[in-house]
Amino acid sequence: MKVTIVGAGAVGASCAEYVAIKNFASEVVLVDIKEDYAEGKAMDLMQTASLMGFDTKITGATNDYSKTANSDIAVITSGIPRKPGMTREELIGINADIVKSVSSSLIEHSPNVTIIVVSNPMDTMTYLVHKTTNLPKNKIIGMGGALDSARFKYRLSEALECPASDVEGMVIGGHSDTGMVPLSRLATRNSVPVSKFLSEDRINQVAEDTKVGGATLTKMLGTSAWYAPGAAVSSLVQAIACDQKKMFPCSALLEGEYGLNDLCIGVPVILGKNGIEKIVEIDLDEAEKAKMKESSEGVKKTNGLLDLKK
């Protein structure tokens, strides 16, 4: 199992580390445009192998996509990160050209690859890959919902004063501060609705804190977060590589599901060896439907900024 990660910055390197430590991939290739940067990150990570007990081979390459040949899964993290005060949408002009070029280069050397998009604005970048490549739609996946849901579960466990492993919760909708739809109604602690433990006001506060989770960290760190995004991507990679049939909320191309068409947005999917093996349609209440519709309109507005003729 060969995994390529394009972009050897903080998110890409964290993803490579987590994939290697989980020890399910035979090889991880890091690619970056900065001379010797990916090679250096790969060497540093390989020097942890004997200490961390993994056998995955990690190599780096400077803009040489021939080294990625025959990759089973590729992760695109490349692009400029958010700065404090910057929205994900403001990144679109620069990152669209990067993502289009990277996906084309990946497919040239690995025509059967499954691509996971991390670059922001993530839903729109995922849509761009759909529109500019010939990959089947099940092989193009946007990461956002898996990260947003992890942040939701963190905030729930904080409010409940319990381990995160006790909590189940999901965030659907767009991967943006205004587009996320935390499904508080369905969130549980060991199968018991969180409403049995928390007031409505506290649950609403958890949802709001979740929606600005990325912006909160960007303000604190001065750049985008990387540990949780890297871990989220590694979980998607593992689910596909190991054919786990696990359910994650991911940005998927919708063709009628949830009453939506011709856009990528976060919905629950089953991930296995074929990528997205099924889109799971859950019953939303009227408020959740309204939020999902509003979120989809925001994503479509951002998609409208793409120049697909370039």
C-alpha cells in the first residue's frame, strides 16, 4: 500500500507521521515544491522508526511526481494556509491553481489513485478535482467533516467532563465557520443523548465553539492547526487502505442525496477499498434541513468563484 502526501508542511508531515505509526502502509511519499524540504521531513520521520516501532518507508521528493507512481491513495494538503482573520474562501484563487496542477500530476503517474483533498476552501477544492479530472466520483474525497466531528466530540467531552472516547457526534455541511451543521440532536454519551446531561444553552455553545474551531486555533497559533487535521486525514487513509467500511462525514459529490445536486459538501459516507462506497442519508429535522440548505448555498457561492475554463 503506497500513500502519497503532497505538501510537506505541518499538516502533511503530521499525516505522514500518523500513517507511518499506524503501520498499515508499506510506503509514504512526501512531495513539496521547496527544495529538499520533503526529503528532510522524510529523513527526520524515518529516524523515529526504531523508536516508534514502525516499518513504513517514508521518502521525500522535490516536485518529482514520478516518485509517486502507482500510489493507491494521495492526499493533497498543498496550498497557502489561513492567516489570522483570513477566511477559507479567501484562499480560493491561489489554491485552485495549485490543486488543479497537483491532481493532474498525481493522476498522470497513478491513474487509479484515490484522492483526499485537504486544501482550503476544502469543499470547493474537492469540487474542482471532480470537474477537472476523469476520476470516478467515489475516488475523490474531501476531508473536512472528519476533522469538524473530532472537534465537536472534543467540545462535547469538555462540556460533559468525560473522556472523548465516551462521545459520539457528527458534523455535516460545509467546512467553513458558517457552513458547519453540528448534529447536536443525535450526539450521545455511550448511546445516551447528551441532552440528558447538558442544558440546551450549553449544547448550543458547544455547537458554536465547534463551528469556529479552526478560526480559534488560527488566532492562537498564528496559522492553521495541524495535529488534528493530520490525524483526521490519516484515519480516512486507513479506512480506505484497510477496507474498514467505517463511516465518516466527508465532502462528497452529491447527485440528489439530501435534495442537493452538483456540489461537494460534508455528509456521512462509508469508506472502504473503493473510496466512498456509500453515501448515507440520515433523517434530518426541519431545522437541520434548513441549516444544510443554507450551508449548500454558501458552498455553491464559493464554487462560483472557480474559473473551470482555465
